[in-house]
Amino acid sequence: MKISIIVPIYNMEKYLKRSLDSLVAQTFSNLEIILVDDGSTDSSYLICSEYEKNDDRIILIHKENGGLSSARNAGLERATGDYIGFMDSDDYILKDMYEYLFQIYEETKADIICCGISRVYTERGKTYNTRSFSGIQIYSKQEALYRFQLNNDIGCAAWNKIFRKDVVKNLVFEPYRRLEDSRYVCKAIMNSENIAYGADIKYIYEIRNGSITRSGFDERSYDILNVTDANYNDFVSCKCKNFNPEIGRILWYIVFVNEMIMRCGNDMKIVYKTQNLLKKNWRAIKQNEDIKLIQKVQLRILSCNYNLYKYAYCWYCFFSGKK
């Protein structure tokens, strides 16, 4: 089996070598490494050129700047692997990540295979891991959509996963400026039959001030809602009888509310809409065993008193190191 790894790159000279070193050193060697320089103005392209000279698995694409989705789509056009994976150029991976995913493939033959991730908040020195169980879980499409909507286990990122090429051959990254991964992953799950999640942490995702997810509140943030509504419509069309699609929609609306709080935004229409959704679906939320008690308390506070929730969330982010 060959795995194609697509790495979009834009002005990442400070972190790029660490990322590429972790990729070329993989114990699973049957990789096709596609580096897409998206019009960098620093030395990123020169760094990629040096790696291309020294490793015949590397394909280097240089294009005009078009954004993350455009760069990934350019890589998808060139990918020839049996499975497709993605990596961000400022993150890094453990040396056995793709060997681990391959081992899960041999055991499960799943259409999508995921591994655990570690989120590192560099300025505060805080680390949060996704591991909530050990071993491997296998989900049906409906189960995977449900857990994806809860942002539980499977998660919304593309970079801790590999996708069977037949599943994603007609998919592209849509030109959203936030949560473009989430839209792609949702469509991939819709095309799949089963998804395997290995709990071992193999991908290290760094969050720094100045990154897209940490920048100020602006029009890009509204793509969180646009993607959420698109994914919600897909979930409804799947007719998952045992799962309530409203819960996942609410949780992703709260992602927007939280970002608005931390980035000094002020759209009370969305706050009121979220509060109404919470009140309407509170019984289902209360009975849902996959939502932790502390999270239910947070949701209850938001549904009743936005100002109190705002204060509590800011306090939580400060003391947890996420601010």
C-alpha cells in the first residue's frame, strides 16, 4: 500500500524543517510526499527544493498563493497513493505514525483511519491529548458521523487521518476560510462504510498566537457557522435514527460563540439563536451520555445567562492555558 501525504506550505520557514524531518524519517517508507508551496515569500520554497533533491519520494509543486484549500486541492490532483493523508507544515509527527495507521489498515481494512493527537499551546506550555481509551475503535458511517458531530474521538481535522482514495477521489476542499477540514472530513465519512480510530497519539498539533485559529474575530469566523450548517444538513440526510443531529449542530455553534468571546466579537443574534437551540433540545442534551457533566453545566449556563458564561469561559481559558 502506498500513502500520499499532502503538505500545504505558505511562509513556514521557521517550522518547516522540523515538519519535513519528521515526515521523511517515517518508519513506513512507501510514501508519496507532495509539498505544495502556495506562493511563499520567505525561504520555504528553497527549503522544500533541498528536500526534493535528497528524497525521490518528494514531489514539489509551486503555485500562486490561493489559500489552504487551493493548495491541498493542487496536491490531490497529483496524488497516486492508495490512501491520502495531510500534514500541516508547522506541525510534526512521531516517526511511526504512518506505520501505525498501516497496521490498523491491515487489521480493519477501514475506509478512513485515524490516530490520536496532542494539542500543544506553545506560549503557555500546555498540552492536551485526545486519548480517551486505548486500542482501536471501529465505527459505522452513522456512528462516525455522530462522533464527528460531537468532535469526539474522530475529530474534524484532516491531518490525523488517511482516506482510501476511492472514498475521496471526487472530493475537494471547499474555499472556506475556517473549518475547511471539517467539511472535507464530513463528506469523506458520508462516502465511507467504516472508520477506524487508533487511540495512540502520533500527531503533534501546535497552536500559537498568530495562527488562523488564534487570530482576531472577523468575517472568516462566520465560516464556522457555514460549515456547521452544511455538515448538519448532511447528517440529517443520512437519517441516523439513533442520533440527534441537533446536538452536534449546537456544539459547533458554541465553538463560534467561544471564538467570538475570545476574539472580542459581538453578534448577539447568534448568541440568542444558540440559546434557543439549547433550550429547545435541553432534554436530549441532558440525557446524552457522551456529553460530560461539566460540559452540560457549561451549556446550561450559556442557555440561561450569556454574560455569566462569557466570564466563566474567559476564566477557564486563562487558567487552562488556552488563552
